[in-house]
Amino acid sequence: MAYIVKRMMEFLLFFLLLSFVSFVFIKLAPGDPVKQMLRVDEVAVTKEQIESLREELKLNEPLYVQYWYWLKRFFQFDLGHSYMTKKPVFDELLSRFPATVMLTCTSLMVMVFISAPLGTLSALYKNKWIDHASRLFALVGSSIPSFWLGLILMDLFAVKLNLLPSMGKGTWKHLILPSLTLGIAMSAAYVRLLRSSLLESFHKDYVKAARSRGISEKRIFFFHVFRHSLIPVITIFGMSLGSLISGTVVIEVLFSYPGIGKLIVDAIVRRDYPVIQGYVLFISLLIVMINIFIDICYRYLNPEIRLKGVERR
Amino acid sequence: MTLLSVRKLNIAFHNKPILKNVDFNIRQGEWFTLIGESGSGKSITASAIGGLLPGEMIITSGSICFEDKDITMLSNKEFRKLRGKEISFVFQDYQSSFTPFIKIGKQMDEMIQAHCQLTKEERREKALEALEEVQLPAERVYDSYPFQLSGGQLQRASIAMAMMLKPKLLIADEPTTALDSITTIHVLEIMANMKKKMNCSILFITHDIRQAKKYSNTIGVMKQGEIVEIGTKETIMYHPSHPYTKLLLNAAPTIRRLDQNIVLQ
Amino acid sequence: MKIAKYDYSMIRKWLPVLFLFAYVITVAIAPAFAPYDPLEINMSDRLSEPSEKHLLGTDHLGRDLFSRILAGGRVTVGTGFLVLTIILIVGVPLGMLSGFIGGRFDRYFMRIIDAFLAFPDFIIAIVLSGILGPGMVNLVLAIVVAKWGSYVRLVRSTVLAEKEKDYVLMAVISGLPAYKIIRKHLLPHVMGNVLVLATLDLGKIILMIASLSYIGLGAQPPTPEWGAMLNECKPYFYSSPHLMVIPGIFIMCTVLISNLAGDMLRDRLDIEK
């Protein structure tokens, strides 16, 4: 428990730093936000309008005062309004988030369904054809651009065979192609990782010891080997949950899937700074929470860390 | 009565012979010691008897008969039934005798389950009994993870586990090499007691001539994959015939007085 | 008589890197042999299939696809190589310094790096190019910032691991000056590790450039960049599938070569992941 509190404090400090940096960066960014805001309406802008908006946004105050106001509003979940839609950024993010979570989960499922059996089989049948096949899969899978794989799947299943919808969100059918694309792309790395992790465990002395006690091979595999092999996999998995989230960005744009990834890219193209900033903070919050969650998983799988208080790093 | 007889056993690793015509018998209730320098093939012999040879090592000829059955001919499944129940092991590296992230009790339970049809309570009872036998705080050890115990405790726990199902042969592969000298004596005494109580045989592997001298009935001396001399303790200790045995005896630190003290204790 | 024999094992060891380097050079030179100007628009000959006149066909503006692929290779692969070079120039000295000096500087510096590494590189790149605005220069900057941390960490941990070893201690005791210790004893170990990571990363960086360009944050039309080309021709994929297939295959093969070279190099130098 003390450990989690410590992590939280660390995170809070980091978060303040990050929010300040992102605040300053946005301030330094090219383009006048006021003009940006007014330009969207595409009517002639008067000097007075600009001034009054400046006043309203407290843009004439010194930087640290601006930051203070911003921070105060931030803790009331007020991240400002999008230049584009005029809606509060926080609401925008929240309304888009479930779609991304959905996509992440289904992709994760695809990933596990591909990499767990393939990795296990290629470890059990080392240097047999299945191992070579998985090596090829991993090599090609990690070299193929995910958006291109998506394009090809889209061309095949949506355009040529007309089986699945290619764009948008709605039914479960809309999820199949995006999550298949992302899941295949992600599983390439895990197949090999799981394989080498399993192989390493096979050669541990305690496996020989368990064998010497007459424990069946099946039980040794699932009870003594598999669980331990999950530790490095979980670590990398935690790290790649982040890249999974970033993977959704490209996939969401590709399939016009309305998640937060599509939101941020639209915002970047249109220079919608409040949305960009909101996204940065939102994502960093998410990633830190994932990291803490992974730490807890880690502690469950490895009692030595839990009971002795040995840290991961 | 002969419990185990190894006949002209040859083992090769990538076509390179590493055991050459190894030949010995172990009688029921006998403490048989294999002694020799590291890399002389003692552990390979032990692994072969348990069917635990690494995949690259192959028995090229010879037989291993346990209770008049050639166990080199057994299927994996039949061998598995034998290991732990009839032939059990204690290894040098006590830390990897147990899987590190599973509680000791759970692992003992698992072993009983693999060999006997008992209820949950009976299994627990049996495991606790075995732990008490080696003078460990049974309840606490039962609920501990391996890393929570000291080296001596772990090695005693692994002896407890090895003897739990009353095997006919205990193979102890340098069980004390990684322990300090006081713990060593303790562990060896426990092994000797257990042997007396259960009347099992022990195949004891060591490179320490003093341990061989104190407990064994018969001693085999190994060198580069061959048994160069075999005989009763007295013959080997006081009338060695092979030059290597003489070398081994001379190389051992002969601290007579200390030796006697230990015996007196 | 003794004849000094040249040590070929050194070349054999680094062969994958040489091979990759040769590939990069080839890609860089290739546009000189392009049959057409990659930007030349010819509306009378648009969306044509691969033929003798146009080896890989033309795109929706009648531009020769083969020429665009060659020019795009220079942009995509060249940018990836540039990013990698900048990262090495920045990351290696900083990592060595941090490892060699140690102490408080090292501690605080590593905290910052850790904070960077907590974020997926792709997210950092997206956000940075978002703040700086779309464009190729900003993209380079964004990827450098996203990727440099892992190099600093790798170099530092290599230096720390080697520094503890006795032979470095012996060198210190025998009075070898610091720069010589770094050059003769530490640098070879560091370079081995760094080059393996760099060869493996080149593919990832190229994927990143292509992906970011595809979603419109990198190269802007009409710049021929493989990812941007795919984005530009998206509406025409159904009628002219070659516009989709060809740039993708080129990206894949380039990344594949980089990954293979990295894997081979890692096996040869026997470095753990």
C-alpha cells in the first residue's frame, strides 16, 4: 500500500511538471489562438473582438498567472473549449474514450488469441515447422506497416468480398477489421517473446526438480513454467499497452473510427490546441495508471517482489 | 538383496562418450557413495538412473535395473510413476529444488497428488508429518515460499519431500556442497536417521572424502566417466589400490583431531 | 616467414551493417536514374496500369509511379537515416557522460529520461508534431525527441556495467587518462550495443515516418513520401490497386531488410535483447 502511495506522489510531481511543460509548449506554438478561434467562423474579425477574447482568455497576463488559472480550471475538469466544435474538451475526450477502449480491448483479444498459442507451440516444437512459421510471421508482421495491412484487409473484406463495413462505428461488425489489423500487427512481437521466455523457463533447474518428483509434464508446463514466463510478457505487455493506444491512432484514422485517436489527429491538422493539450494530459494519466496496474500484476505473479519489497527497477 | 544394478552403462553427448562402462550395485539399506572430482560423471549417472538426462545425452548401451526391471526401457509415463515414489532426488542447488513462486506446501501437496489417492486433509497431514520428521517448524514451512527459508531449512525441506512417500532409493546429488559446515552435519545426520528409520538405500554423490568416510557402506571412485575403483569403505579408505584413489585421499585435508571431534559429538 | 593476415572476422561480424548501409546508399542515389520527374503532372495519362512506358503505372495526377517510388525512397529512408544519425550524435555522448560522471547529475538526468520512456514513442511523436505543426522538419524533431531516451539509457547502462569490471579498474590504476579509457575500453562495447539497437530501430523509425505521413502529420503533398503517397491515392485504390500495393511493398521490404540486419547483427555480436 505504501508503495502505491509513493508511486502516486511521484506521479503527481511528474504530472505537474508535464502540465507546465505542455502549457508552455502550447504558448510557444506558432499561430495566435485568438485568431485561430475566430477564424473558424469565417467572418471578418474586428480588432475589438480580438481584444475582448484576449481579455476573456487572460492572454494578456504574465505566463505564470495564466498557468495558475489554467491549473485551477484543470482541477475542476475544465480543459477549455475546442476551437472547432466549441464544446468542452473534457466532454469531447470522455465521449470519444469508450470507443477507443473498446477497440483496444478487442485488439488485445485478437493479439492474445494469436500470440499465446503460436508462442507456446513454437516453444514446445522448437525448430520444427511451426517454429519456423512463427518466426516468419513475426518477421513479416513486425515489418508490415499497420495502416497498409489495414488497407489490404479493408480492400479484401469490405470492398472485394463486401462482407464487413470498412468505415465508422456502430455495430460489432465495424470493430472486426480495425481490431484484426491492430491485433495482428501487435502479436508479431509477442510470439517470439513468449517463445523465448518459455524456452528459458524450460531449462530452469526447478523444472528438473519438479520432474524428479514425478509431476506430469502437462502440470509442469502450466503450473511451474507458464506462470513464470508470464512475468516478462506482462512487463512488455504493460509497456506495449501504451503502443497499443498509439497504434489505435493510425487505425482509427484509417477506418474513420471515432475514438480519441481520430480526435487528436483532426485537432492537430486543424491546430485545435485545447484539444491537443487535453489529449496529452489525458493520455499521460492513462499511461501512468496502466503502469501502476502492471506493477500490481507483477507483484501478484512474483511473490518475491511482493513479500520482500524488491522493486522492479 | 540388490535394489539397483547398473550394468556397463555408456552415455554419449553428441557422439562423444561421457560415461564409459559404469557398473555397480546398490543393496537394500545400503549407503552407496560415488566420489570423484567435478565433471567426472557422477551427476550424469544419477540423472540417468532417474531418467532425467538432458535431451542431447543418450544411453548408448548398458542397462539400469531397479528391482530387477530394466528402467531404461520404461516409457515416460511409467518412469514418471517411479520418480518421487520409488526413486527420489535431493539436489545440490537447494534454491532450485522448489519452484520459486509456489508455496512449499502446495508443491508437496502436488507431489502426493501425483502418486497417491488421498483426500485433501490426508495429504496435508502427510506433508506436515514429513516436515516434522526433519525437525522443521512444519506449519510455518508449509505456508512459506522457498525464498523465505534459509539454505539449511530448504535443503531439509527438500529431504522431507523426497522421503515423504517412503521411496526405496534416495539419490542425493551433492546435497551439502552449497551449505556451510555446521548445516552440512545437520543435514547429513537427518539423512542417516531417515535411512535407518525407513530402511531405504541411498546413492550419495559427493566430492568430500570426509563425508564419504563417515556414512557410507560402499564407495565408488569415479574419474572421467569411469568407475576406477569400488569397494567397502574400509578397503577404499585404508587399502586403496588405484593410484587415483590414493591421490584423492592424499588431497583431502586430513584434520584428524577435528574429524574425531565431530565423531565424538 | 610470417605473413600478416588480415582479420576478416571483423568484416564478417559487421557485414549486416555494411549491407544495410549499402542499401541506404543505393536508395539515396536511385532517384538520379528515375525515368521521369516525380512531380511532373500529366493529366492525359492518369491512373494507367504498369506498362513499358511507365514501369509501375501512373497515379491519379498522371505522375510516373516508379519515379515517385525512387524519389520517395530517398525521402522516407533518408529521413529515417537522418533521424537515427541525430539520435546517435546526441544520445551516445550524453549517455557516456551520464554513466561516466555518475552521482547526482546521473540520477536527475535518468529521472528525466525515465519520464520520457514512460510514454510510447509514437504518442510523443504525434503530440510533438501536433504542437509544432505538420511537416517533415518537425517530424524529424518529433521522432528524435521520442526515441533518444532509450539510446541514452542503453549507453549509460553499458558504460556502468563495463566501468565496474576489473580491467577498467586496472586501466585506471595504471594511470591511463580518462579519454583513453573511454576510447579504448568503453567505446567498443557501447558501439556494439548501440549499433544493434540502431539497425533494429531504423525499420521502426521508417514505419513511424510512413505512418505519421499517412495520417497527414508528416510529409505534405506533393512530396513523394511512401506513406504520404498512400494517403494521397486513397480514393483510387479500388480502380487502381497498384497504387496501394506498390508503396506498401516497398515500405515492408525496407523495414524487413533493416529488421533482418538487426537480428543478424545481434546474433553475431551475441547481445541479449
